[in-house]
Amino acid sequence: MTLTNATPAAEAVQLDARGLKCPMPIVKTAQAMKTVDPGKLLEVLATDPGSVADFAAWSRSTGNELVTSSVEDGVYRFVLRKK
């Protein structure tokens, strides 16, 4: 797991969850969210195809907004806003 303070696109904490299988991308995201201030962004990169449904469900259940999601070259990108 790698956390960085910003991404070129936005002021966001970045979590690299590539190579992790379910449920670890969500587990690492929940841990990382504890370090993010309310209203701030967390960008997560994952390679598990199941993470698309997992992040949508996690966002609904926690109240943290799934701002955007995309996929490029097998890497899924999720941007979440902490409630």
C-alpha cells in the first residue's frame, strides 16, 4: 500500500491497491479514509475487476461519495470524497 499526499489531477491522497484481491482494496481504502479530512479526496488504483461493484457498494454503505471511476489498461481508478 502506498499513500501519497497529492496527485497531478487534484488535491487528493492516493492509495495504490494494485495487485490486491477482494476484499483488500476496500479494507485498505477504509484504513486510508481514516487519514483523510472530511470533504477531501482519496484516489484509489486497483486491478481487481470485482472492485467496481465493491467500491459502489462501499460508497453507498459508508456515505462516502464515489466521485468518479474509470478503467485504463486494466487499472481501475476510483476517486472518493470523505463524508
